[in-house]
Amino acid sequence: MAPLFRPRTNALTVVFLVGVLALLVAISVIAYVVYRSPYQTDAGYAPEQPIPFSHQHHVGGLGIDCQYCHTSAETSDFAGIPPTRTCMTCHSQEWTNAEMLAPVRESLSHQEPLAWTRVHKLADYTYFSHRAHVNNGVGCESCHGRVDKMHMTVQRQPLTMEWCLECHRDPGSELRPQDKITSMGYSPEDDAIPGHELIDQYDINLDHLTECSSCHR
Amino acid sequence: MSEATSNASKRYGLLGRFHDADALIVAIRTLREEGYRELEAFSPYPVEELNEALGVRSRWLTVVTLIASLAVAAGTYWMVWYSAAVDYPFVVGGKPLHSWPPFALIAFVLAILSAVVTAFLGMLCGNRLPRLYHPAFNITMFERASNDAFFLLTNVGTLTHDEIESLRSRLTDLGAEDVQEVPP
Amino acid sequence: MKPTERDALLPADLTHASLTQRISALVLERRSPLGWWIAVLICAGLTLMFVLSLSVLFTVGIGIFGLNIPVAWGMPILNTIWWIGIAHAGTLISAVLLLTRQPWRAAINRFAEAMAMFAIVCAGLYPVIHLGRPQFFYYLLPYPDTMGLWPQWRSPLVWDFLAISTYLIFTASFLYMSLLPDLATLRDRARGWRAYFYAVLALGWNGSAAHWMRYEKTTMIFAALATPIVVTVTGIISLDLAVSIVPGYHFTIFPPYFVAGALFSGFSTVALLAVALRSLFKLHDLVTPTHLDYLGRMMLLFALIVSYAYTQEIFVAFYSGEDYYRTVYFDRWTGPYAPIWWSMIFCNVVLTQLLWFKRVRRSPMALLCLALTSNLGMWLERFQIVFTSTHADYMPSNWDTVWPTGWDWATYFGSLGLFGLLLLIFVKLMPLISMHDMRALIAKRQASEKSRDEASPGEASHE
Amino acid sequence: MKRLLTYLSSSGTSAVRRFRQQPPLVLTLQVALALSLLGALMAWSTLLQAWLTAWVLLAFLPLGAMALLMVHGLTGGAWGDESHLVWRNLVASMPLFALALLPLLLGLDVLFPWMAAHDTLPDVVRHKRFYLNEPFFIARTLLYLMIWVGLSLGLTRPPSSRSSTPRWYAPGLIVWALTVTFFCYDWLMSLEPTFYSDIYGLEIMAICVVSVLALGLFISVVSLRPSIRLDLANLWLAVLLGWAFLAFSQLIIVWSANLPFEISWYLNRSEGAWLWVGRLSTLLFLAIPFAMLLPTAAKRRSGWLRLTAAIALVGYLLHMHWLVWPSFTTSGWAFLFGPIAIVTLATAALWWIGDTRRHALIAFRSVEEKYHDGT
């Protein structure tokens, strides 16, 4: 009787099994990498906007403070997108006929807000209070990056829960004095206020920071 | 198969069929006393004495399984402790950060899991499975090895033609009902 | 074991060759009995219903089930516990009876193990179903996620996940390993593509002494692991309930009580399958009344332990001196779910006393009926634990009476169909009696006959 | 109190005549009894506590042996065929233990907090008075003792024919399970009357069987064939793991729920030295025997098994103390009367079972055949 398999089948079987194993390892590695890549986290996301608004120009160049436009950053759970009127405080004087700014004028005349595309999106099950962060020493820069160097607004950070927790577990290094909240390029070394002092100063309860219900309510 | 007898190098061994386990055991003991060492015995159900007769012993499977499960238990306990007491220290239900009762339970469960996996893979690796081809599969009567007959395979790779013939008659003397040559 | 008892477990004229011929013919011959086809048809219908109701569930949401506050766990956990229980007897038959060298396991261990396997599949499905978002079940594993989180190790649900996964892997490995030698037999007897099918599955098993040695060693390791696994899995599932402070859930006896209940329903199901399969495939001489007798004894033993647990629960509920515990029992006896409690007692405590009689244990029909009522009783037991404990606990404002909906029932009966279908396919593809275990048993009988012929009469034979 | 004294002294004097042939045992028993009497006069409550601890410590052994005999009668198996003598000799001491418990009935008010005046009890304990009240308690205790004496007499009767198991074994086992359970609720669990745990009975049943298996192996292992040693050791290992499962179940459920009436039981047992007694007993009773019972080859060797059993028995001694003593507020006398009570009861039990059985226990192999002829 001829056997069902040839001698070389044994070698092929080993090759096949090793291949399957390698495939599994490869899939795990790829999954791990993709999971943390901007493809999954949206870091680097810079959508097109109705107007190519440049933070680089307004913040970096002109030196306008963040709160000039995002007025409720300190007082509300949302930082707020400025209404068209805020744009018009300057642009009724400057660049009044610029083609680029036509949608702003249209918005004003039609009494319809500009439809900006949101860049920093958190999941619905996350409770995020802008005011709580700004008033407790977290600078704008910590989450939004160097907006004074952004031509188009970009999501710099991955905004994953791990990223949030990194700071919630050890906020000291991300805190700054109240008068430096909106400044860009702040470095804690220069001001030399140690993190734990700032934690005391802001009266931050560290235990509370990592509780589930702090962010999921 | 008989036409291949002229060339000894093309043979893997001689396969003898026995009617019962006792005859096979006697044959193995005798052949081993006579100096044949490379013997393989096949039976349709486990026969403990076969291994004693063949002089085969293997204890590593139990030891490896034990070591694996102990190592996994220790590793698991460490991981659980590290994650719950160091990496994310968080008080739930008023329990201490190092809550040994549940941690020990988890370590125990995973120790069992690792013992299962080690024992199973150890069995396969030790037996060199999967191994879909084996020289004995060339012989039609070997089908009965998984049914009702007992087989003895003697490796004849280094033997001369005459030695093979004497081994063949020796097998028949020892009660083999049928002896056939096995190609490699 | 006396020689006469072993003879009662084996037909007198059974040889190795005739056994192989009979059992492998069940698989390799194309024709299936009519009963098999009817059963497949029914089970396939139910499985379809299962798939459909799950599709609806995953699209619409978990709300289509009857579970709601205060009975938040409802049928899914009930069915998990029930199915896991059924699985346990299969594991114990293959393992503990092996450790204790009981010869009556050989004829029934294969389908008992298969039963265990498919019951775990059904059991494992329910927690995933209950998630509502089944695609996220892996959150329970410690893996490098982007949430910076670890599983909550103090939660019994995490223990559950680990224990059921371990149990699934264990059962699959055990079943497959014990199939290997039999797959080799089928490989050597099948022709055409079937030969290749079984050859690949048999992995080249050739029955060499070395193969058997490691096989035996691994089997002993598995057998030694089986009891800790069985005890931990059901013990842990009972902890889902018991570690809470809900009166009716929080009893320290829950772990052993659940294990006994699991084995009770498990042995009942083995008895059920034994009776069904022996008549379907005409195996009356291999699965003998003696086998049924032993299964009946096991059912009785575990029914008694379960009854003991009932008495202890009731006693301690009153002994505790705490009003909430006592109220649970008054509620179980007289509340909206009272018929369930009393039916449970009737099935598990009253009817099982029939098993004291040898005639009942050896009668296939009687055993079949008792197996059905016992499984029903155990289902009702879990129902009363899950529903009556939570429907009225500490807060009267929270009290409500909750019943399963049509979707609950569709999923439940659907899983029965899935279990049946898997088992029916299994018995057509794989030998439903373990040939190599039977061979060893036959060889033992031959050896003892031989020694009986040679030895002087009256000398006791030790095994 | 007086009744106890007269009972003890009368049993002492009447025994003296029988004792003349066995001076060492007699002497020990007499001295121990005298010291116990002294203890009853000096520190009545401490002696009662010590007596109860010693009683459960020792009486659980014949109780476990009873279960072994009945289980073996129902299932058969070579392990019991060849070792049943040792279990029967142990079971024979049961009537003595039944008698030895009776003096404690005189001191219920000292032992049990629920005997205090109704008004002083916490609510939950008042609710228990339907069950925990003196007449009912005494009636129950007498019932358990009568049942156990009956079982022990039935089990030590020389077997008329070996082939058939008496029909009462199965119901006997059920009755055994229920009496042991409720005995433990009454005499152990109610020492802390707010505590309740329905696994307690199962746990104690397992302890009985585990400890008597250790004792039986310690006594008789040399006279058993290696395969029987292996079987008994495996049985021991299985029941030991069963006990561990039960004990851990209670622990993790009580620990997780953290309810005041339950967790206090563990808190009492993890205070001060008890924490270390508990840990040590777990090590000696469970961990070391478990590890030592794993290798199959070692389980055939008598020396190894005897060593394992000795370690486990020390663990058992500690464990039972850990189980009972923390319920009491103890006085310094405990360290004196604890051992005295154990010695008294142990020697009394040895005296009770008589020459033949005692010799069979102490030198199992040499007397085995003589015993066979005797019956």
C-alpha cells in the first residue's frame, strides 16, 4: 500500500506550523503598532476648515491671548469657539475685502455661525471640563501643543485614556502658575516652581484624579 | 516489498506482527538481550510493560509541567500585584491594594491553564507530532496497529544482508506471525 | 472491582477486531439512522432561531431581554451556570473515574467529554451575549491597551473569564488528545478523502510505545488537573453571586453547592445522552444497564449533596437572625416565584429519591425521565437563585417582579439546539465510544480470564 | 460543678482496679485527671475552654474514621479492605468521647455568650433564641451523642460476612453528615453567636476526614502494602484539597462582602499571635503535606508518609486551636490546662478502647493477626 503522505510531508508540516506561529506573532505586533499609531488615535489630524485660520499668525505673530477668542475657557466646561463677531472686532478694520475672509462676512450678514470642523474630539462617555483644567494650572499647551506654531489647527496629542491618565496620576510636571496658563513655550525649569508645590497651591486631591467617576459620569 | 531485498541500504527496518502483547514483550526482551537496541513497538492500546521491556523512561513531562505552572503562578501573582498595587493603585470596595485572596485565586487559575497547555504541547513535542509520514505506514498490515495487532520495528540500517535474514528468522522464532521489510 | 462486574460492562464476545469494526462503521458508513436526521433537523431549526435572535439582540440591544433593574443579570447568567454545570460531569467522568480506575468510564467517556466541550461553548456564549457589545470581550484580558487600565482583579467577573477560558482550553485539549488514537484507527480504515481527513487530524499517531507512554503521562496530568478545574470554574461562577452582599446570593456554601449542583445536572445529562445514543446507534451491549446504574448512583449522590445545601441555606438564613435573610426565604416560599421554588424541590429532592431503587436506575426509560426532570430542576434552581434574590432586596422602593421575554426563551432554546447540533455532527464524524479505552478494558478481561484459568480457584486477584 | 466532681472521681476510682496492669498509661491518666480536677477548681472557665478544644481536637478523629468506614462500605476498594482495622479501632473510642462531653453541659453559661440574660444580647442574637436556648441545645447534643455512639457500635461490631455491606451505611452517612454539621453549629459556631456561615459544617466534615487519614497513616503505614499507601495518600491529598477549597471559599466570600457579623470571625483569628498560629497551621496542615504528597514514588514509602502525617498532625493541632480558642477570652491558665485536657482525653480514649485495640493501634503490624483470631 502506498502511504498517504511522502517523507517530505514531515518537513512541510514543520514549515507550515512555524509559518502559522510567525503569522500570529506578526499579527500581534502589527495590531500593537497600529493601535497606537496616528491612524487609530488621530494625532496629527488637521481637517480643512471653512477659512484657513492660522493660529501661527494670530497667536505667534500678533500675540493675541487665547482667551481673547476662547472666552469661556476659564469659566465653562467648554472653551468655546468664538462667534463671528469676535473675528469682526478686527476684521471689520483689517483685510475687509480679503477673498479669504468672505465666509466670515457672509456669516455675519446671514446671522449664521461659521461651521468649523472640530479638531479635538473626545468620546461621548468622557466627561471633560475645560474650566477644571485651566483653573488648576494646566496650560493650554499641555493638551493643544504649540498652537503658536500651527498654521492649521492640528491635534498634537493622541487623546487616549492612557495619555489622560499619565497626567492624572502625576500632574506635577504639567502644572504651571496661574499667570502662565496661556503662555506658549513655558518650561518649568525656568520658573523653578516644583510640581508638588503647585499641587499644594492648587489644592489638587490626587486620589480623586484617578477615580473612574472623575471622567466617566 | 520482497523485490527490494537485494539492497540493504534502501531498508529502514524489519516489521514483525505479533498476536498479543505478551509475545511482543518477550520478543523485545530477548532481542535486547541479544544486543538489538533500535527497537520500536506498536500497540493498539497502552501497554505499560512495553516501555519497561524497551527500557524507555521519560520523566521530564511531569517536571516541566510542574515548573511551568509554578513559574506562571509566580509571574501572574507578580503581574496582578504590580498592576493593582503599583501601576494603578486604586482602592475598590475598601479592599487593601494588595488583596491576596483574589490575587492567589487568579494565579491558581492561570497555573492550571499553563499546566494544561504545557502538558498537551509537551506530549505533542515529545512524540514529534504532527508527523504524518512514518516508514511503517508503507506496510499494509500496519493498519492493524490501530486495531488488534502488535508490531515490532527493528532498525536494520547498519546491518548486512545476512544479518537481516537471521533477524527475520529470529523474529519468526519469537512468535511473529508475519515479518516484512520497511522502506525508509 | 470484581471480575463479574467488569463482565457486566462488556459483551462476552467482544474482541478488539469486532469492537473496531462496530465503532468505526458508525462513522465511516454513510447511512445514518432516521432518528439522527430528525434530530439534526430539529436542532438545526433551533440553531437558526439562536442565530436570528442573536442578530436581533446585537442590532437592537440587550433591552430585548427581560433583564432589568432590579434583576439585572437574569437569564444569561442563569444559562451560563446551567451549561457549565452540564459540562462538569463530562470532565469528571473522563478524569476522576480514570484516577480512581473505574472501568465503567470506558464506554461513556467519549460522548461525555464531547458533551462537556459543547456545553462549555454554550456556557461561554452567554456572558459574551450579555455584554451587548460582544466585540469588546477582550477588555477582560490584561493586554497593552491605550487606556492605561488593568482588569479589576478583585472582580469575580474577571475570574470567571479566566476560569471559563481555562476550562474550554482544557476540555478541548483533553478531548482531542483522547481522540488521537481513535482518529488513527479511522485513518487506517477509511478510504479516499476521508482517509486524508482523519490522517491530518490524527497527526501521524502510530501507537508506538513512546507515544503511549507520553499519552498516558499527559492523561494522568490532565486527570489530576480536572478536579481543581471543575471546582474552581463552578466555584468562581458561584462567587459572582456570593461575594456580593445581596441576601440570597451571599451564602458561604455557594461554591461547593454549585459544584454539587453542576455535577448533578451533568451526570443527569450524561445519563440522558447515554440512553438516547445507545438506542439511536444500537449500543445496548456496550452501554449496559450497569453503566446506567452507576450514572443513577452518581445522580443520587449529588442530588443528596444539593439537598444538604438547601437545608443549610434555609437553616442559616433563619439562624443568622437577620431579617433580610429570613425574608428571602419567606419570599421564595410564598412570593411571586414560589411555584418555581416548590417545583425545584419536587424535581431535585423528591423525585431523585426514586434513584435509591436499583430497578429505577437500571431502567433506561425511568432514568431518561429522571434525567430530564433533574435538568429542569437544576435550571429552576438557578432561576430562583438569580431572580428571587435580586427582585426584592434591601430597598422596598426597588422591588419588582421580572420575567423572561420571548427573546430570552428563543436564545435559551436556541442554545439547546446549538448544543444538540454540535453533538450530532460530532457523533457522525468521530467515534462516539473511545476505542482504545475499550481495547484496554477487553485486554484486562482477557488477562484476568487467563490468570483465572491458571491460578488456583479462590485466590483473590488484585489489580 | 459538684456533679462533675463526683462523676470524675468515681470514674477515676473505679478505673484504678483495671489499670494495675498498664502502669504508664494509668499513671498518666490519673495524673492528668487529677490536674484537670485541680483546673476545674482553680480556673473553671479556662478548664471548660481547654476541655472543649481538646474534645473537638480528639473526637473529630473517630468521627472522621466513621465516615471513612461507611464510605468504604459503600464504594469498596482495596484501600479500605486492608486498612479498615485502624479506622475501627479509632471509632471504638467514640463512646468515651460521648461521655467526656457531658461535663461541659454543666458549664454552658460559661462557654456560650448567648446564655447571657436576654436583655443584654444584641438583636441578631436575640433572634436566634428560637434555636440557641439551653433545653433545646442539651437535647440536641444528647441526640448527636446517641447517634454517634450507635454508629460507632455498629461500625466496630465484628463483620459477620465481608461480602455484603449493611444496608444502613448510606442512611448512616447522611445522618453522620447532618449530626456533624449541626454539632459544629451548636458547639463551635455559636461560641461567637453573631457569626454564621453555612459552609462551616462541610468544612468540619472535611477536617475530620483529613486529620484521621493523617493519623491512620501515621499509625499504620508500615503495615500496609505500597499500593495501599499510595491509595490512602491520594485519598488524603484529595480530601485535603477539598478542605482547602471549602476553607478558601468561606474566606473569599466573607472577605469580599466584608459584613460585620462575618468578618469579625476572621478578625478575631488574625489578632496578635493567632495570625501566626493560623499561618503556621496552614503551612503545616496544608502546604507542606500537599507538596510532600505530590511525587507518586514517595507516596509508596512508609518513612516519607509517616513524616508527612506527623507534620500534618501538628498542623491539625494548631489549626483546631486557631479555630476554637480565639472565640474565648482566655486567662493565662490556658497554657497549662490546654495541654492537660488534651493528655487527659487522649489517654482516656486509649484506655477506653482496651488492650487489644490499643496495641493494634500502637504496634499495628505485630498484633494484626492476633486480633483477627480474637474476633
